[in-house]
Amino acid sequence: MAQRLLRAMDEPFDIEGQAIDLMAQVGLALFPRDGVNADEVLSHSEAALTSARKQFQPVQIYDPSMETGAESSLTLLTELKHALEGNEFKLYLQPKIKLGTKEVIGAEALIRWPHASRGMVPPDRFIPFAEQTGFIRALSLWVVEQTAMTWKQLHLAGLDMKLSVNLSTRDLIDKELPQKLQAIAVRHGVHRGSIVLEITESATMEDPQHAQQILTRLHDMGFLLSIDDFGTGYSSLAYLKTLPVQELKIDRSFVMNMENDLNDAMIVRSTIDLAHNLGMTVVAEGLESDKGWKILDGLRCDEAQGYFISRPMPAEEFADWVHEWTAPNVQNVRLDTDFNNII
């Protein structure tokens, strides 16, 4: 059966007169030999497919040795599904501050998983796995839904905030993504300009033309768009200027190191100038000190987030945090002469 499927995939697909060649790989698991229920068979077929990809083989049949050191990871697919169905995930928010006025203007929405037996599962433990299996689409929609609900609650409490949501590469290949997000916004009465969709450089560069089409549709619907982790990918500047993006986020690695590395400080300054010249707002991630705040403010960075402001918190605690927020006094923070010259 696998060989028949592969032979069928060998034939080019004709799409609007364009011949498209595809390459397929197959991971096989059999019932009941390789699993006593559908979830086990599916997890083991995923293990076989992963092995096929690593070894560049067209077909791999499941063998228990494939799961050496990875069995706990593969069981995450079943656990993630159950967690989503059981509403086990929690929405956290990390505040964003407008540096010039020191006011809270929004937050980044983040997913957290308080597991019944594992404790708080770190995002880097399950997000990459969700992206690999495609389950990230379901998680992304959950985050958008919860973010929309949270925005509505904040709005009713008199807080008009911009809330940011991360989208993955898998999300951007979903042609129905714009309609799905629009339906969520309509359902909760969310102003489109209050939702910022963050996309990494790598996500936009994997299939630039398709990504641009999806982003243009989202932009036309009124959603704000942001390039996340800028500086860590390989974006073409010529391509960047054509994207309908309103915001650029400088990766935390440059922001955290700029206090001790003039080269990083120069990169941050150049990125801010570039974004402003393209009409974009700039957000700095990884702000962790009063010195970093003063440098960013001196470089005319628009917004910032980081542990110096606040760690991510449960969404239900955000409104109280905003009311209690006291801006730090950074006027008397001393900078080295070199940093003063950069600013």
C-alpha cells in the first residue's frame, strides 16, 4: 500500500497548467502489532516517519528501537490532544511598555501547560513537537480564541490594549487562516487593530509568495502584523519592504547583550532606524535592566518587553498588574561614554 501511494505521488500534479512535483515519505505502524489503540498506532507511525526523514528513506516500518530516548516525546501528541479537549492550557500575558510615556500599551499572549503529573511543561518542550506534527495549528487557534476573550474582558474593564499572538510556519500555509481569525474576532467583538499577529522571519521566508498573500489578506481585514525575532533569520530587505507589516521586534539576544557589546548596540540602533524609515513601530524583547531601558529610549525604540518590566503572568492577573504598574526612574542611570555616543 505504501509503495502504491508513493508511485501515485511520483506523477506530477497539474495545477492551473503548472506541473508540480512532490516527494513523499511514509511511516508505517500496524494494528495490533504496533499498538492496541488508534493513538498508539498513530504515535508509532509518527516515529517511523521521523526515522524515514532522518535516513532519507521512502518507507520505514515501525520498530521499538526508533523510540529510544524519544518515547516520552511521541506520547505528547496524545497528551496534547487530551489537554486541548480538557482545556488544560492556560493563557499568560507578558506586558509591553511604551518607552516614551512609560505606559502599559499591551501584552504578548503566551501558552502555558500546567500538566497534572509533569508540572509546568516548558513551551520549548511541546511547541516544537506541535509544529513538527502539525498540531500547532490547533494550539494557535486556541491562543487566538483565548486572547480575543481576554481582550474583550479588558475592554469592558476600561483597558484598551494591543494583544500579540505568535503564528507559526504551519499556520501561514493554511489558506483558511484569515477566515478563521476573522470569525474569532467577530465572535468576541474584537477590534482588528487590537490584535497583533507575530510572524518569525523564517516563517515568511519559507514560502515568501504564499506568506505574502496570507499576510496581505490579514492586513486587509485590519489585523496588525509584526516580524518577530528580527535579526536571527535571513530576510531579504527587498522582500521585507513589500510585506504589509506595521511592527518589527528586535530579537532578545541583541537587546540583552547590547549593554556589554557595542556591536550589538549598533545593530539595535540600525534596526530601529531601518524600521522607522519603513514606517514601522519597533519593539525590543529581552529588556532586563534600567540601563537597557535608558539605551533603548535614547535610541528612540517605541516599545519594550522583558523581565525588567514583568515576567509573563496568568491572563486573569493582568488587569490588576496594569493598575498597580509603577514606571521606573531611569533619568539618573549613568551610561558609558561610548553608549552616549551611540545614542
